[in-house]
Amino acid sequence: MAKAYEQIADDLREAIRAGELSPGDRLATEAELSKKYRKTPPTVRQALSLLQTEGLIEKRHGRGSFVRKPRKRVTRSNERHQWEKSRALIPDEERARTGATEHDTGLVMDDLLFHAYYREVQASGDLAAVFGLPAGAALIQRNYRTRYRQEDAPFNLVTSYLVRDHISGNPGLLDDANEPWPGGTMHQLRTVGIEIDRMEEHVTARPPTAEEAEELRLLPGTSVLVVRKVSRDVGDRAVEVSDLVLPGDRTEIIFTTQLERW
């Protein structure tokens, strides 16, 4: 038999899912809910806490509990990489109309706010090993944040690394003022004669750090997906490494594998 707080949560959950309570609506106060369900305030608080953990409501300090507006969902497929590579060959004007985030969300460019920050760093032991370089080699670290204008958190946290010597032939690739770059990394590398042959993606899950939870506006108990993406050129050389932190409550990853016929 369900506990009292679970029965209250079930009732409120059903009201939200049935549309009786819409995103942004304020729930009754704890005192009002206590009176309605004839339960103590601590029991009501347990019910509200459960709904908050599920991502259905959010508590606003001094204002009460509100039905949470679902965040924009991001769907990432491994087929996106071929889409990005093919896109690097199309004319500039067409390439500038859309990007990977638009591809993954169904939004258009005017819906998005984008920020990029570059700095030169020395390769740590981990990155040096992936790139096949000595520790301390010069890398360009690129931090990317893109968010939906109607939301207050980015879709993900992206840190990308390029080998400085690989891209120094095009000074424009060293300047974050040139972002967003039409065609993204695939086209950037093409300008210096680098063709990507394959991607390796290593996916794990873990609890977020405090900083990640704050920046992504994660609810308590929400995990993150962590992707280490290594891009290799036609000579099997690692030419880009990206570390992505994806919020588990609004990211779907689809893996499609084409099988050979018998």
C-alpha cells in the first residue's frame, strides 16, 4: 500500500500529466495541501520533494512550488558525424544557415545563444597520450556553450582541443572571434588540409560536480553523461579531442549500426 506522501504525489503528478496544472502554474501552498489531504506539513513536503526529484516541479525561494517547464530535449545520433562531414563541402552561405545544435534540437539559429572561448594550454599527460605528443605540447583549448533563448542553462558543456601546430597555417582558427564557424570543426580542419576519417566516442555516466550541476541547472539526483570524442584523420592521427558533459534529464543518445547482409 502506498504511503501517504506517495498518494499525494500520485495525485499531483496525475494533475500535471493530465494538463490540469500547466508549466509555470503555482501549486497550492503546503498549508493548503495539508488541509486538502488532511496530512501533516512534513508529509506534504515529502510529496513535493518526490515530485521535484522527478523533475515535475521546482521550488522557488519565498514563492512556493511551480510546475516545471520541460527543457528542450537534445537527440544525438552517431549518424550526425557524417552529416557534419558532408556539410563541410557545401557552399558558405548554405553552411551558415544551420549547425549541429540545430540538427540535434530542431531549433533554428535565431533560437540560440552561443558563446566560445579559446586559450592556449599545454597538453597534460592524458591529452598528450591521445594525440601522440610529448607532454607540454601546445594545444588550443576551446570552450563552447550554447543555450535555448527561452532557457537559463546550456544544452551541454563542451571542451575541445586542437593541436596548435596542426592548425597554425590558418590564423583564423586561433581566434574565437570567428565563432560560430559555419561548418564547425570539420570545416575548420578542412581549411588546413585535414580530413576526418573516423570518430571514437567513449560514453560514461556519473554524478555531476557541484560546478556542473549549477551551470546545467540540474535537479538533485540527476546524473550526467560524459563523452570523450576523439577525431582521427585519414592517416590515423588524432587531430581533435572533445570532452562533453551532457545533462541526463534532457539528452537522448541514439546509436545506429549498419550490419552487413549474410
